[in-house]
Amino acid sequence: MKKSLKPILLSLILLCFLAFSQVGLAMAPNDPPPPPQPPSNHGQSGNQGESPIDGGVLVSLAMVAGYGAYKWLKVVQKKSQTAND
């Protein structure tokens, strides 16, 4: 039963892949609409929506340091365990 099921299942997967890829390659009936016009005050004195990244960088560095300390502690504990045995 397994020998006959494997080619059928493989053929079904290949058929689904080909069918869905053809749908994905279909062209749109019209050109997409043009992008909206920028607001009137945009670009007068640079970008108005600047966002700080300081908090994210500090959190990321803290997480990396914590993970490194955890791994270092595991190595030290493993070395002390093998030294005592």
C-alpha cells in the first residue's frame, strides 16, 4: 500500500505546485494606480518622522550580553564538573 501511495502523493504535490505557480504568474488586468501625492509640508526641512533607535539597540545589546554570560556560565560549570570527577 505504501509503495503505491508514494507516487500518487508525489504527483498530487507536484500538480498543486504547478497549478498554484501558474495562478501566481497571471498578469493583472490593468496597471496599478499611481502612488499618492506626498503631503504639502513634506521635505521642507528634512524628514519629519524621525524615530530614535537608542532603546532598541540597548535592549538588543543587553540580550546578547545575557545570552553570552549564560553560555559562559554553562561552560565553566561543565569544566568544574569534569575536573571534580
